Amino acid sequence: MEQGWVNTQAVFKIVSDVGSFAVIDGDWGLGQVMGRKATDLAIHKARENGTAIVTGRQCCHMGRFGEYPEIAARSGMAAVLFS
């Protein structure tokens, strides 16, 4: 952050949203924030459509990836995967 590699004012954007599929842009912000918002979006889309694929771009380190499927499982959804 001190070197400006992380956008501390990042705005999470959905750049494509079609049925059970979405592409999100993290605006080079904190990956953990994008990961949680993407997980929430995937859970919402899976509830509406039966399944969901959410892929992300332009974010910094997302932390422990195992957290996101755990959140989905607690919500009743089987899994959340990111590419």
C-alpha cells in the first residue's frame, strides 16, 4: 500500500452479469475484500439459478482461498470457485 501497488480506494465492479455467470473487477484493491464480495454474489446467483460461476480480475492477493468455499458451504451452497 505504501508503494501504491494496492488501490486503497478500490471500487468493486460487476463488469458482466448474465444469469448464473458474472465477471467482477477488483480495481486493484484488497483481494480479500473482492473475494468476499464475489462469494456473496456467487451465493446469491446460485440461489436464483441453481448454480453460479463468478470470475474476477484485477485484484491483489486474495488470502486463504479455502475461506470462500467454507462461506458458501455455511450458506447452504456446495462450493464457490474462482478463476
